[in-house]
Amino acid sequence: MNTSLNTSNSNRLSLLRIINRRVRVFLLAVLFLFVFCGCNVLVHPLTLQHNQTLPVHPQRVVVLFPILLIDVLALGVTPIAAPKAIAANLLSELQFPQLQLQNIKELGNWYPLNIEKILTLKPDLILGIKISSLQEAYPQLSHIAPTVLIDYQRPRDWKKAFSQVANVLGKTEIASRIMADYYSHLQQLRSSMGSELLKTQVSVIRVTPQTITQYKQEVLCGVVLEEVGLSRPFSLTLNKKTNPLMSSPLFDDLSWELLSKVDADVMFLLRNGAFKSPQTSIPLHELRQQLLWSKLKVVQQHKVYEVGSYWIGAEPMSALRILDDLEKYFVKRK
């Protein structure tokens, strides 16, 4: 009798666990739809002129900005032209098929913009972002084809920008799947790390012979680390005495003498810049020979990991790769 009762209770508990798991998954899905769909309204920063209408399924898309190129490719669209050489590092690291990239003509820089070349391409849609050089060229571009300038002011806007691009291209279902993957991965990582989140301080830097670049919360990796729940070094709030060589909302360039300012529990070292840069990063095996480097606590504890330039990308494919890295070094190495 007791055995039968225990078995019955056990079965009820198992059923409750299954129901609870399914309820949690359902609530997570509802939360995702609320967050993503909430920013899923397309707003044209500049109204379409000359009675233009957007093509339902554009076939000849010209992309004027490198980050938008990654968004467009992620949505399954191969543009006919884009500034792909500028994004060469990022395209390589995100492993887009070479055959696909070969079909994209090189457009060059967005400033000065080659209007004549764009005209010869006969696009049915032109995609750019809301910056002064493209706003100035908008009247000319809109005479060539319907032109949309995405309202993308900073890397932190990556989700909103991706949503707008998906709307313009009619690829909202694909965008929803990509973002659902991101939120699911994010939740799994937070759950796996548990209490470790509260006690781990993370630094993200790039080292060249001249400078130490420390990346702030406004860049993509800063946003992702914030959403995961990891803290950053106190030196990100630099005071005047610190005297960085260069400071912006995205990063601080520090002299080698200030290397200790970037010490942390875990450090991620970028191999190179996401886009073309005149300065080459110093690889980890060479840094180990530097005296100042060897004095860092994080170096002595062997918690420095090299990562790709996608850490300072600004789109979902890079964000997903960052989560992969965090899982690799925080979860799988436990």
C-alpha cells in the first residue's frame, strides 16, 4: 500500500516538474516576443521621396554600411554590392560562405560615396544608416532606387537596427528565429553560471604596440556582458587623473603605463579590429614576454582568453558568437 502511494506521489512530482519546465519555456517565449516585437516597428529616419515604394522581395540590394552587410547576410539576402573589404575580418570570423561573398561587388567606402557606380548597378533597394554623409547623398540615391537609412546611432542599438533591416527586406520571420536563439542562449548561460555571475569581473581589451584599448559598455560585447550579468572593471569610469590617450563612449586608449587599470578576474583579448585598422594587435604569446603584462593578476591566474573581432561587431551573429565564447570559457572549463 505504502509502495503504491509513494509511486503515485513520485509520478505526480515528475508530472509537476514537466509542467513547470514547459511553463517556464512558454513564459520565456512570451517574454521574447514582447521584447522583440516591441522594437519591431519600422521607422524611416527619412521619408521615402519621389513617391517611392519599397519592393516586397528586393532582388538587387545595395548596402552602404559594413555592419548592415552582416545583418543582410544573416537574413539570407546576398546584396549585389557592399563595402565588404572594410568588413573583411568580421566576415571571415563569422564564416559566411566564400562563394556567397564572391557574388557581392566591392562598393568601397561610404565617404566619399560613388554615386555613379551605384547607378550602374541598377539596384531595386539601397540600404544605409542615418549619418551625415549618407543623409546628404539621400536625394541622389532616392532617384536611383528606394532608399532607407536605418536609425543606427551606436552599437547598443543593434537589436533595433536588425529589426528595421528585417522589416525592410521582408525577413521578419528569420529575424525572429535568430533573436529567439540569442535570448534562449542568453538564458541558458545565465542559468549555467549561477552565483559565479555576481563575483566575476570581466575586462575586454585590444593591445597594440602603442596603446591598450579598453572597450566600454556601449560596444556590442559590453551590452552582451551586461545582459548576461557580468560586471566590468572600475576603471571603465575613468577620472581626469587617469588621462587616457583617447576616450570615447565606446573605448579608452590607455598608455602601457596604465595597463594595471584593465586588470580583472577574467580578460578577453581581441586579436584584431573588426574593420580595417592601421595598427595590428599583439598576440597573446608575444604579450607573455612583456614584464608589465606578467604582473597582472588575471595573467598570473591564467584567465586571459583570445577572442575574435566580432566582440566589437554590432549585430546578432556577432552577439551569438560572444555567447559561445562565454559558454566555452565560463561553463565548459569548469
